[in-house]
Amino acid sequence: MNSIPVVINAASGNGHAAEWVDTLAAKFRASGLNAHITLAKSGDEIALTVQRALAANAPIIVAGGGDGTINKVASMLVGSGSVLGVLPLGTLNHFAKDLGIPLQLDEAIEHIAAGHTTLVDTGEVNGKIFLNNSSLGLYPDIVREREKQQQRLGRGKWLAFFWASMMALRRFPFLQVRLSMDGKQHLRRTAFVFIGNNAYLMEGFNIGARTCLNTGQLSLYVSHHTGRFGILRLAISALFGRIRQAKDFDVVSTKEILIETHHKHLRVATDGEVNVMETPLQYRIRPAALRVLVPRSADNTDNSSAS
């Protein structure tokens, strides 16, 4: 049996030591698979490992880490014919959760071994792929400040996130944007713009989850004329299931979005990673662009077997 290439982000979760690789390989063998595991210490090493696997025409490439790691590997697999396997080893693991992939490592490996696949959509902004979402405004500022808090002050991720959120809310930068979609234009002065790959639940205690990743639609969520207390009011409305009735919040489904602003460059978050991009920002959905190994369930409409 050929070995399946498995690339693990060494820094994901609480970090992984070299000895852990032997344990992981044993788990794959217990499920009837041989795994060639690379414990990557950088994004460049992840990319190089995937490039080599694609050059060898690997039918399956497994990524282990958080959403940023899964995004990096998946972006290289789009259009390649290779199937993505997911080991959710990060903090939040949104993509794995939305696909029903178990967070328990042994169970995730069992589903990889079972070989059931489905096609999912990906989002794209100025050529950069995202699996979950992309955002402008408050969130990229929070992520940028969180990274500073972690690197300079040595704070833990969640404590750094809290202080970064407080600082971003204190500055509370607004964006003046023109949103063009479906032949119409909309001007908004906003604290945040959120674009999802398919629709997100924006109400109740499951807020931030998706029930489907193959409708071929982007989902746009944008606040307007909303200050600090307005953001708090929107959060409360979401928890009580009333956000769609909020007058200062738009929810739109579409296939393409052009975002223009007077800024020549903007910080843009994609799956939790922040990059500076030139404007305008061109968003589009890429239907059925990625094949992923998933659990067999009634929700998967394309359950074929990977080979």
C-alpha cells in the first residue's frame, strides 16, 4: 500500500513534538493506512511538502492543524484532482466542524480510511482562496493586535484576543465602502464587512456555524452607521434570533462582490490569517472546487470513494 502524505503544523494546538509523530503513524496503521508524516515548522515547509505530494500525483493529501493550515493545503489542492483529508488539530476547527469531521483524532483518521468524499465550494478574494470566511474592518485589526500581544507581551491566545478586541473597539475604525453585486451598488459606512463561503448561522447559540458548503453562494454580512453600542446591540440581537430584523445590518447571498474604497490597500482576514491586499477587492464563489474526505451522512450529497 502506498503511503498517504500527511503534513502537520508543528505549532498547531498546543504544539507537537517529534515523538508524537510515531503515535500518529500508529493510529493510521490501526486504521489500515500507511502515512508518511511531515511535522512542518513553517508555512514554507507546509507548501513544499504539498508541492512534492502533488508532483507525485498523490490521490489523497492530509492536512493537520487549525483552519489556517487547512486553508494553506486546500488552496494548493483546488483544481489538482487530489482529495483533502482533515485532521482538526487547531483551537477552533471551524471547517472540520461544519463538515461533521470528528475532533477526536482516532475518529477523524477512521473517516479518512473509510474514503467517503464530497465536493465543497471555496471562496476567493483577489485570487486568494478561503474555506470559511473573509472579513474587513474590526476583525483584521483584532487579529493583527492579538499577534502583537502574543509576540511582544507573551500573552496566551485568548487573553491576547481579549485585549486586542478592547483596543480595536477603542479605536473603532470605520470603512467607507461601495459594494457592487447583482448589478446594484450599495454605499456603506461600516465597522465590519464579513463574507462567508456559503451561509452562516447568525442567530442563536450556534452562531458562526454552517449547515451546507455546496450551495454555490457567498454570504455577505455588513453593519452600517453602527457605533460601539450598536455592535453590542447587534450581538444581543443575534443571540435572541432577531438580527435579520435589525435596521443597521444587511444580509445578502450572491455569487460575486466587488468592494471599492478610497484606501489603496486594506488588511483582509481570510480563515483567520491577515494579509494586506490591493483594492478593489473582487470576491467570488468557486462552486464544487475542492473534494474533501468526510464522514458518511445523509447531508453529504456526493459520497464517492477516494482511491
